[in-house]
Amino acid sequence: MKKTILTMSDHPLSPSGVGTQTKYVLEALLETGEYKVISLAGAIKHNNYNPTKTERWGDDWVIFPVDGYGTQELLRSALVTEKVDLVWIMTDPRFWGWLWEIDDEIRSVCPLMYYHVWDNYPYPTYNRKHYLSNDVIATISKVTEDIVKTVAPEVECHYIPHAVDESIFKILPEEDNEKNRKTLFKDNPDKFVFFWNSRNARRKQSGSLLFWFKEFLDEVGHDKATLIMHTDTKDPHGQDLDAIINHLGINKGQVLFSTSKIQNSELAKYYNLADCSLMISDAEGFGLSALESLNCGTPIIATMTGGLQEQVYDGETYFGVGLEPASKAIIGSQQIPWIYEDRLNGKDVVDAMLKMYNMSPEERTKLGELGKKHAETNYGFSKFQKRWQELIKNTIDSRGSWDDRKGYERWTLTEI
């Protein structure tokens, strides 16, 4: 009999990083033929709330659209109706307070597994109560792993970094790149190309990048390079990027915006035709665009923050340029009392652009090859799938569910 997994996350068919990784995990499980999956799919505005199925997986994977990430009542109903063997959740802990309030109800019948996203230090000791509410925590980066093991060492923890589909994000033939460049830059297909693929949001530093790119162009010449930004220029969580390029006078081909939603195969073309990709976020749990770029053999410029730092640097070799923060500002909120925001110095970013620009094509190719090998060795897709298959199976086998539930006491003895 197939085991039932209940997942709660961004919609697994949405293009968000959380959604994409959820999809990869679930497909890895479904490929074994040992599971059926019920997904409560949130974090987006739904046109309707009818359950959906995929053509490939049919009844083995049913997706229920929900507002937010769900409710306690919906979760309770799903647990009993579907006789769930494991609950799997993913995203920032800010969104799961309501769920961890009833962790005793969940964990009394089945294990609760959390794929944890966290960006930075200092150690968030205020998260300890949340960590203790899970049976198993998987972490997306070495930073997150260290945080969980330090703040809640008694919780079972596994480091499983993100992965991307290597059959899509790969090095394309050079003749394809030349053809794509000639289509995009008819007058000057040999110009230097930077690529930026991120949401236009405050922490991504999209506006700062445009100001700093203008400084770079002032030094090398406005006809020598182009910045392609795949993003929504009018995102309500970001800046008006159209207004910025008009103000700076870099609206004559120096900056090109790709604003339409496109398939990953089209994204891979951009990474391949680019000479370098940019990620200058002040906080980043992992940074999928960095891994996508490395898999396409394109070196990166990245902030040494969160999961980006382990992608651009393995402790011995840089796979592009790693930018150390010029300052670490403590920011926070009522919900997150403290966390670092890693701010960059604009001159350091411009210098990094110049460094990549002044490299010979052979040097950049070599750097890209090293980055590709680093991505394959440390973030391989098949390894990602296998580790999730093993972790889910071992957790269900060792901890059980319902009548054979093990490893969780429904009561505690406290000395007064």
C-alpha cells in the first residue's frame, strides 16, 4: 500500500523557488511508485479552488489550492480523511506559527518534516520553539544547517541543498549561443552581457544594480555592454525600474528587460549567451539563479551571504567573484527580532564587473567550466532526488504513523 504524504508550501507548479523545489522533491518521491501526495498549494492568487491533477501522476498527486498556506481546520481534516503518513512543509518559519501551535495533534499521528529556509546570522534563538515542533528538519544551506544544529541540537537535521534540472540548465552548443546573440544584438553581437534573474524586490537590490551598472558603463563605454534583467519592472515590492533607466539615460539598449513569464529552457538560453550572471542580494536563503547560471557554465558575481556564498566559493576556489559585505546591519521586526542584512559597497560591485569584463574569453570559459563542475559535484540533481527519497523513507519507517507511531510522546513530565 502506498504511503500518503501531505505537503504544504508555495504552489508546486508555480515558478517561485519554493514552488520549484517542492515540485522536484515530490516528483522524486512519486517516481519510486511508493507514495501518493496531497498538496495544499498556497502563496499565490488562485482563479478557482478546484483540486487539480497532473497528466503524468494522475490520482497519485492531487493539488488543492489554498489561501495563504492553509488553516488548522483544513489540516486536521486532511490528516484524518487521507490517513496521512507524513506532513512535509517548506518556506520561511514566519508562515508556520499557526501550524506549530497544533504540532502535538499532527505529531501524535505522523511525523512532521520541515524543509527550512533561513538567510543569515546572528543565531535566531527565537526560532528554537519552532524547531522543536518538528520531528525532522532538512536545511537548504550550510548557514541554515549550522543555525539549526546550534539553536536546537536535539532535533534531527539533514543538509540537502537545492538543485536544478540539469537536462534544462546546461551548456548549449556555441553555435546556438552565437545565433541567439545575433538575434538579440543585431548591430553588436560581440558586446559583453550581464544577466540578472531575480524578483524585483527590495532585498534583491535591483535599483542599486542599475545605478552601479551605469557607473560601469561610464568607465568602459555605453556601447560595450548590456545588462539583461528578467524581472517585473513594476513589481509592487520593488522599484520602478523603467523610471530608473530613463533617469540614468541607460534606456537605449544598455539595459534590456525580459518581463514575460518564460519556460526554463528559454531562461537557459539567457544564461548561456551571457558572459556573467549577477546576484547582489543583501539576504538570500539559497539563490537558485546562481545555481542555474553555474550549471550553464556561466560564472557569477554574488554577495557572500546566505546560500550564495557556498555557490560562488567552495573554500578554495571562486567560481566568479564573491563580494564581501561592506556592512552588516541588524534589522528585524516584531516577528523576527534580529537578522543581518549584508550591504554591499557600490565600488566593489563596479570593480567586480570590471574584473569579469577585462578577463579574456578563455579565462571566463575556464571559470565557467570550474563552476559547472562545482554545481554537478555539490548540487547534483540525481543526488538531490536520491537523498530526499532516502530521508522520507527512513523517517516513515523509523517513526511510523497512526497505530505504529514511534519516537513521539504525547505527554511530558515536568518537575515543578
